[in-house]
Amino acid sequence: MIRIVLVDDHELVRTGFRLILQQQADIEVVGEAADGERGLVLLKTLKPDLALVDVHMPGVSGIEVTERVRKLKLKTSIIIVTMVSEAPFPRRLLEAGASGYITKSCPAPELQRAVRQVADGRRYLAPGIAEAMALGAIDGSVQSPFEELSSRELEVALMLARGQPMPVIAELLNLSSKTVATYKYRLFEKLNIDNSVTLAHLASLHGLLDAPGSR
């Protein structure tokens, strides 16, 4: 039996995925969470085989969930779910530990196939995402300037882009305010920006945050 946790801030999406997956005799949805923080709690307590995680969520994003699962050395495999095929830097997420990447518009058989393939220890990429990665490898292009950031810089960047104050970021990441300020300076320098408004715009442009009205 493949035990799955769903982590998505849209109840309708979770319901749809649950109905599709629980039609299969070998798949069981054992838990659901509406945000990344609660999702991580479920992953630590339920220890599922696999989690379907939305890349865009308020608070802790799917990107951060993936990073933390690796740091915590949890055995749960992560399939990232994104709204569109132009996914934000799938290569970085695969390096961070994600085992799959699908879109919310994928047909039911593809979702089931992705789950079984990842549960079997292999990776699964939606065809459009795999093609984009292959083309990027051929021409040597960098898909996003955010790929230049370290994992910790990326975490800080996403939190700043969502408007979280630096003291809150420091508390969430268990870092000193001075260390967070250093990460902020470095990521601003790498992205060639000088304020959080521009950071939020850049993050939205490259698919790391939802554009206003897109959800």
C-alpha cells in the first residue's frame, strides 16, 4: 500500500487528488494539510511513503518543504505540484530532493502513474517540464536567476518576497537576525536588486510566487 499525504492550500485540489487516488486499491491518502508547516508536522508524525506538495503556499512553500524533508532525513518522497507547465526551476527542486514534478492539470492516469513510479524509487517529470529541462541543458541557459542562490538564501528570499519581517524569518529558520541580514544582502547582490518589492516582482515573474489574481 502506498501511503500519501496531500499538502495544498486549496481544499478543492486536495479533494480532487484524494478522489482520484483512493479509487486505486494500492493507494491510501492518510493525511491532508492546507499549508507547508502543518504538512511537515504530518510528514514527521505519519511517515508516509509519498507527499504531493503544492509549490505555491502561504507561509512555508513547497520548495521549503522539500528542503526541510531532506534536512530532517525523512524517508517520504516528494512530488511537487505546480499550476502551470512553466514550472519554477525543476532542476533545483530535484537537487533539493524532490522525486517528481507534475501539473495540477494532469489527467488522472498521469497522476496515478507518477505516484506509482515515485513510490517505486524512480523519478517522474511531467512531459512539458522534462522537455523544458532538456532544452535548457542543450543550450546551457539558466532557467531562473534564483538558481544562483544557495538553499538558505532561497528560503530567505521566498519569505522576504511574501512580506515576512526579518525577525519572523530569523525565528522560523532558527537563525540570528544578523545572519538573516547577511543572507538578505547576499541574495540581493546575486539578483542585482535593492529592495523587497523588486524581489517579490522577480519571484512572481519566475513562477516562485503566484501573480495577483492567478489563483
